[in-house]
Amino acid sequence: MIISSVQVRRFNLPRVDQTWRTSIYAGTAVEGFVLEVAANGTVGIGGSAAHPLVISGDDVEAQVNGPVREILMGADVYDGSGIRQALKAAKIHSRASIAADLALYDLVGKLANLPGYVLLGGKCRPRVTVVRMVGVKAPAELKATLADLVAQGLTHFKIKIGTRLEEDVARIRALREAFGSKIWIGVDGNGVYDVDGAIELSKALAEYQVGLIEQPIADADVDGLVRVTAASPIPIMADQCVEDVESALALCQRRAANVVSIKATKMGSLEECRQVAEVCHAFGAHVHFGGSAAPAVVDVAAAHLAASLPAIDEECEVGEFQALQGDPFRGATIRDGPMELGTGPGWGLTLAR
């Protein structure tokens, strides 16, 4: 069955939190994309988003409308592996190739009348626990933000830090004092600490039941990450330094992290995410589904994959679409904390027109 049409739409998604920032960038909106791939009258839908530190919206659009479209048009719908290999060989950016990958899965799921998780091997669990990210904020504002999210039924949070050690510790102390052990907390340093500072941070946060510290030092400093991981009383999670199977293997061989974050937008395909997860499990490293602000289809697809992997960590960052306004995808369901997996074909989503 041959792909006969490829359509791309670009749209602006304002953030719900207009003061969103991390220690290294700020943003009031995200540039999102919908990719529709049609064959024999059936349309599969995928999507992605640009990122201010990674790739611009213009570059994502140029790649999807250019080489991605050329690879998809006239291709056999059932030759997914060949299409993914062609996208990788063409050095398509992961944030452009993932849109095609997700659209292909959705299309095949609709043709076969099967949910995405069935195509991914079958679900081990009917829902996944959602972790929501919260930007850098003063303690009082941070507590108020989490109170709103807790009222929605959420219990797992990743807090952006990275201003100063004392301020970062004060943030987490305030949350524990306000919410006790009712919430799970991870923190993300976005690479701003040096090695000694990261070790000091981990020891200062140890008493506050922090589940993990994500990328506390620069991603290029794998030697430093080895030192931090060996000294930290809190699990250290690698993010930007793991982009594919090869980098995951190199990191695991050096025991440079306790946990590895896999993201669909970072790795470009669900299959690459699965392979990275398998490498990490083979070395005894935990795997965490990371997230990034993007249309709902990205989070839903990640949840389907997470549900199909038996050894994945419970908490998954698959709710960031709720941090955005104007998402055109309909059907993603987060109820009292977890994301529910439906039984509809493909990703079970529709598009608002």
C-alpha cells in the first residue's frame, strides 16, 4: 500500500505558564507541527515541535516539507523499517523524523484497526503515571503552582533548578514542607553545575526524598558524570548525552548514570527509544521516559511505548501537552494523575479542524 499524500501544518502553542523558564532558557510558546500521511483513503497523524535550544520551527518545517516528504511519498506503508532507515541515513533531525514515525504507526494502526501499543508488542499496564515539569520559580510561587497541579490529581513532578545551590535546596525543602511524602519529586539541573557543585547539590538534597537529579552537569562531560554518579546519594539521570543506541552503550559501559532519559523527540523514532531502553536494561540502568513540550500525539505515543515495556520506571513525562494551549489533537486522557490508554486504532486521536 503506497503513501499518496503528505500534509504538514504548523501552529503556535502558547504556554499556560507565561513565566516558564529554566536555568538556561525561557519561552512563552512552542511551535508545533502536525504531519498527515495518507494511503488508500486512510490518514495517519503524527506531530512534533521545535525547541529554542535545539532546532528552529523554520528548520523543522523545511525538513518535513523537504527530505521527509520525499522519503514518504510513494513509499510502502508496511515498509516502516526501511522508511526509518532512510530518514536516519538522510540525517533528518530527530524532531522532524519523529513526526513521520508517529504518523506511520498511526496509519498502520488504523489500517489494522489496532491500538498503537499492540503494534509495539502489547501493553503491560493500562495506564502510565504522569510526571509534570515545573519551571524555575521562587519557593512560594512553586508551592502555589504544585498546589494547582495536585488539585488536578497529579502526584509526580520534575522541578527545574539551577540558579544557586542555596536557592535550589530551598525550593525542594519548601515542597517537602508543603506536601510531605504525598508527591514524587525529581529535579533537572539543565547542565549548569560543575562536578563538585553537583555532588554538593546531591548531598544537600538527600534528606528531601528526591527521586533523581537529571543532567546536573554539561552533557559533554561524561568523565564528570561518572564522578557525580559515583558520589551522589541520589540517582543521577543522563539526558542530552544519550541521543541514540551508540551513545547509550558508551554511557552504560562507563556506568556514568543510574538512569537514562529517553525521549521520542530526542531519538527520532519509537524503535530507537526501545533499543536504547534494552541497552540500558542490559547494563542495569533504569530508564525514564522524558518529555518536552509538544503536541499531544508525542506524549500519547510515548505512553503507548512505555506501557509496552515491562521494566520501564513508573513515572513518565507524558503530560506536557497539558502545559500548552491550542493543541489540535483530541482524545488524550489524563485522569487523576495517570494517562489512560484507549482502545481506538493507532494513537486513538483525532484532529480539530
